[in-house]
Amino acid sequence: MSEILLINGKKSNHIRPLSFSIFTPGIPIQNAFFETLKFENGRLPFWEDHIKRIKKGFLFYKKELFFDLDDIYNDIIMHTKKESFKFSKVKLVFDLFNNDFYIGIKEYNKSLVEEMQTPLFVSIYKEKYINQINNKIKLGTYKFQNKALTQKPDNCDEYLVIDQNNMLIEGLFSNLLWIIDDVVFYVNGDKCILDGLMQNKVKEICHKTGIKIVSTQGLSINDYRKAEAMLLCNMVKGIRYIEDLNGQKLKRHKIINKLQESLLIALED
């Protein structure tokens, strides 16, 4: 698949001008953060939500924006259309030390609808994630995620992550939710690697449609078989249901159908 890299708004003609691939999971440099988006059918869904999280990141680091967000949006749209990408994954990286920003655009082969119709085969990663926090910044996630990725079997769509308390807290690149007795459960953000915008969308949908949703510290490794259904969600792949977890077959619950239908409606707004 084709890739484009913009450095401070200018297209790079080098294949690897950085010391790392911008699409490597996480970000291997300090004093930086990133945002991942999906381009689909000529637009960036939920762009306003991404803007809020970007501004929140700069506020946390007590930094002023050193770019124009409208310019970033226009650059993504222009270059994606120029390459005739129908779908693409977009990653923004903000280097707060050098005041540089990078835009990675990578051709993608599936729409959100196609992603959400595809069942997931998921395994539990054996190594525990130790939530290290320094000044409210989560540490060690880049090495943890990439180590796990190198060990993931080809027939496994994603790993679920266990914390030091033997609780399932999320997927490597997605937030985890599960359903018991028609109630949706999710994990508190401070327990996770990921600060999920799509999980926030799920919570909004639940509140609007009257689906009960409950915050937890995670799903005990001893109790996950009690779940009637499980799902993973992120901003690139939407809301996806788990069909198989470590050999346990799970059903596609009616609530998952409702969440997916409501998300697709929200995409049109």
C-alpha cells in the first residue's frame, strides 16, 4: 500500500526520512504525542473530536500550537484525493521538543462498514502491562505494544492486555467493552494505554439510546467467560465484535448491532 509523509506541511520525497516509520505503533520519541484518524469517502470522520484531543494534549504539556489545524485538515484531504485513496489511515505526530509535526497518510483497504462486519479472532497476551505513570504520562507503552506485536500469531486479529491485577483492560490498539445481562461494561481510562475517542462515542450512543453502560477497573481473567459478548473499538476500525477469544465462541449481541447502526448514523452528521 502507498504511503505519504508530510513534514511541517511539506511532502517528503524520501522513503524513510525519519529514524522510525511513522506508522510504527505508538511513538518512539520523547516529548511527543500522536493522533490516529481515518479518511473515508472524502472526509475525516469525527474531526472535531480529534481537534479537542490534540488541544488537550498541548494544554497538558503547556505548549502553544505551532501549526494551523485547518491547514493540517486541508493537507490531508488534498494529498489523499491527489493519490486517489478512497480510504486511508492518517497519523499525526507532534514533536513538542523540536516544534515539528508529521502527517503520515497510508492507503487503507476497508471501510468502517466492512471492518465492523468482520468478526475478530482474539487471544490474551501473557505478559502483563504494568501501568507506569510519571506526572500523569503513561510510560513504556511503545516497547510493550511493539514487543507484543512481534509475538502475535497470524491467525490472531488482536491481543487483549492483562494488567498487574489480572484484569483484562483493552486490546493492543483498541478499547475493550463487554456485555453481561444487556449491560455494557468498559474500563476506566486511567487503567488503559489508550485514551479512546471511539469508546467515548460508544458511551454517548449508550446514553442517547438508553443502553446501560457501567465503568469498571477491568474484566477479571477468571470471569471473562461470563461475558455474553465482547467488542473492541477504535477510530480507524470502528466497533468490532469478538467471535473467538482463546477458543471461546462469543455471539454477536443485539446491543452490538445497535451500537454499530448508531455509529454509522453519527458518521453522516
